[in-house]
Amino acid sequence: MELPSLQSVHVLVVGDIMLDRYWFGDARRISQEAPVPVVDVDRIEDRPGGAANVALNIVSLGAHCTLVGLVGEDEAAETLRATLSAAGVICDLVTISDWSTIVKLRVISQKQQLIRTDFESELPVDAQDDIAARVEKHLDSATSMVLQDYDKGALEDPQRFIAAADRAGVPVVVDPKNKPFSKYAGANLLKPNAGEFVAAVGPWDDDGDLVRKANAVCKAHDFEAVVVTRGGRGMSVVLADGSRQHIPGRPVDVFDVTGAGDTSAATLAVMMSLGWDPIACAQVANIAGGIVVGKFGTAAVTGPELAMALADTNRGDRGMLTRAQLIDAVQQARDSGQKIVFTNGCFDILHAGHVAYLEEARSLGDRLIVAVNDDASVTRLKGEGRPVNPIERRLRVLSALSAVDWVVSFPEETPESLIETLQPDLLVKGGDYGPNEVVGAELVAAYGGEVRVLGLVEDCSTSAIVESIQKA
């Protein structure tokens, strides 16, 4: 997957603008006035937030952006204009007298957020006409539009802007907040997070139920697609035509989730401007979101960062899946004619032998599934003291290998039930087994699949590594 040139992309961002302010300092003592830490502030940093952060992400990726929203007549507005203009964002902001720009102040010490204080008040006027006039002016040059709704007043009537975009033939991405989804009817793509989706349609029992609810939302409100962002579990994309895909979370170190939704919305709009389908757009947005959570505070992803991350993966849907998500993914891969390869093991300490046989297994088909024994089943198989690494770490390491498409855990001692459900085209094992000794071989043979035993890499054994460490 490659990131194409974005010079032809011009995204119009409309929504709630805010300034994210950070006070940094050491907290080495407790106040005598109250049992609270005293922070000696030595650095102040201001960053665009809300819709302004979406705009900043768009230009950071290498596209063009115009931002429409509300600010007050104050220092915070001047800071926002200066920062955004310097980055290349075209600011067409409505200034409201007797109202203050929204500011969110965070006090940080030793990389920990101690407190957040919000400075905001209700809008004293209805500014929808002023915003609409600016939106109409910029739609002629826009390739897509983002409605970034934080429920602060800039998007009291989103239908007005969606209708204008529809007349101009401009696709719309909506990042919603507390409004009913019906308020955004007619948008091309709705991007709620899991909490917002639950608030709107109620909880779901499983991934299948999530798909059904999202598909019903698409049909009820004329959305082309709904993309539910699910934090570390990635994204679920559901289209009105019934297509769907669960995109796994990326194996990254999460430092700060602030602004991750802004990055996702920005990337979705940029890729939609190129005419990409919603699933492909979400795959790229998922990768961009994985990059930004590794940064501190409200941050942006650059074009080179995203290009490098995309170059490191040939698919945007690789990673850790639940059993239900894997069943769905395998069916879609099989429908497109792809050959499914399956292997399993404990993978307690990943070594060169594992890597070599997984690379060979991947070369035998289009998709490689690695099923991993959970902690309890490893203990039953290997004895007390094993596994050395818990299941979350084992899954994460395996999902980072370029040879591996999907990893899933299973609680049984053998993967027979998983094999029976998935029916892979090829079952492989590494080691000195005979083909008939491989667990699940009879099942695979019964439905016409193939079983193959791959070669061994000498002097590679998890048990031997553990024993050597214990002796040392």
C-alpha cells in the first residue's frame, strides 16, 4: 500500500475549534494549603485542538485545507490563527464578540496529566448563517468536507452543510458527538467512536450484532458507510450495501490517545478525496491513528510518517482479531479467491525457527493465520512456569511479523474447533511431525484441504532457551 500524491486534495473542515494549552513542570512538593501537588511551571505549549487539529493533520499529510469555525476576540484566537496559517491552513473563521475561544488547559508533570481545566461558555448568538456563507464559498474548490462536531455550537444544524455539499458533489465525513445520528443524514461516512455508537443505538452483543446495527444506521440515514473506531481494537467498517471489515488495532506503544479521533477523521477525508472506497480509507486512517497515539498530546501525523508506515505493510487489515472477526475476515478473503494458510502453537519465546517457518508458511498462500494457545492452555501443555510471556505479548509480537496476516488466541489445548470453523486451504506445522500426526489433519483432509509439515531450523527450541536461562 502506497500513499499517493495529495497535491490535488483540498479538504474543507467545518466544526468546533479550540486551543489545547499545556503547562509543563516538576511536581516535587505538596501544597500547605491543600493536599495537592505544587507544579513549578517552566514551559507552556499551545496546540490547535478539535476541528483545528483535524485541519492541522490534513496539511501535515501533504493536502490542502480550509478551516471554518468560531473563535472569540482574544489571545487564544490569535494564537490559533498564527499557528494554523504558519502550517499552511487557510483560516476563514467567524469571530464572535463577547465570547471567548474555547481553551482546554492540561497541567503535565513527569509525563503525567495531573489536571485538565476547560474554559468555555455558551455562544451568545446563532452563528449558523455566517458559517453557512463561508461553507458555500469554499465548496467549489473542495474535494471533501469534514464536519467535526464537539457539540460546542458550530454545528447546530449539520443538515444545512450536508445538503450544500451534496449540491456541490462534495463527499462528507462526519465525526459526531451527542446529536442523534439522524441529524447527519445524507453524509457519506459517519465516524463515531464506540461510546458514541453505543449512546446512539445501544450496546451490541458481538461483532455480528455491531455489523447489523451499523448497517441499519446506514440504511436509515442514507450513509454510505459507518466507521466505528474502537481504540486498541481498531475499527469496524460497515457499508450500506452489506460489505464490512473489522480492521485490527496496530501493534504500537500507546502514549496518549488525545486527538486520535481527529487524525482518523482527517485521514478518512483525505483518502475519500482520492476516490478510495470506505474500507481502504479506514485501513489508512487506522494506521495514521496508530502513529498519533504514540505521540504526546494533541498531535499530527506527517505525510512521510504515514508513507513509511504504509510501506511497512502490504495490507491495512493485518493484526490481532477475535474469533468472530477472524471468521468474517476469512470469508471475505475466500470470496475474493485468496488461499488461506493456517498454523498454530504456543510461541512462548519467539525465535529464529519460528520466524523461518512462518515465512515459509506465508509463501504457500495469500493469507497466513497464526492461532495461539492462551495462557491457561499453555500451562496445561507445558507445566507450571509456562508461559513465560502472557498471551497479549505473544499475540502482539506475532502480529508485528510481516509474514503474519492474522493472529487469534484459543483456549483449548488443540485448535481443532477453530480449524473446523475456518476450514483453511492449507494446514502447516513446523517440526518433525508426520503429516498424519498434525492435529487437525483428518479434519482438513475430510473437506479436501492440504496438510504440510515444514522443515526445522536446528538448535532452535523455546524449551531449550528457557532451560538455558534458568541454568544461567
